[in-house]
Amino acid sequence: MSRFDKDLKVGDIVTASSKGYWRIEDIKRNFVTQEQAEMWPSLYTTTKIGNETTSTVRLRQVLSANQNALRGKDPCCYMESADSCMVVTPAWVDAEAKKAADGWARLKALI
């Protein structure tokens, strides 16, 4: 495990920059290469070649953004920076459910 993994583990359900809910299938540690330092000097001015940088995770979609089952045979799969992933926990689900219920209650009060 790397400090750049944000305590992510293979098998975790996460949210990411793409809509929906995703399962982590793999975590790849990344290190600054000479090519990266040359290609993006402004990004790597303080990071030395060989230093670890943000991990990359391979994700497979498990639910749509509306918590619906996915259609089709093969769910979407893509690579994402660990920085943009947030683990879905029971407490997070409860908080999101409360926000949704409060929103529906506000709408119902307007009718």
C-alpha cells in the first residue's frame, strides 16, 4: 500500500470523476519518470525522478449514478487517478439518503 492510495483497497466500492459507482479491480503505484519530468517540467519541479506519485486505479462500474443495475453484458471499465476516488461507506450512504429525503420533503412542501 502506498500513501498515495488514500487507503483504497482492491474490492472497495467508490465514487470517481465519472458518474456511477465503481469497484476497484487493481491499484498501480506510479513513479516519476525522466520522460514525465521533461514533458511537464512545471509539474515536476519539486518532485525528483523516481519519487512516488499518485496511484492509478482500474475501476469497473457496478451501479449507475441513480443506483440502478447496469444494462448490457460488460460493465464499463477504466483507469482513474486515486485522487479522484472516494470510498463509499455505510455512513456516507446514510448521509446521502438523508440529503435526498430532505430534498423530497422540501419539494413536497411546495406542492
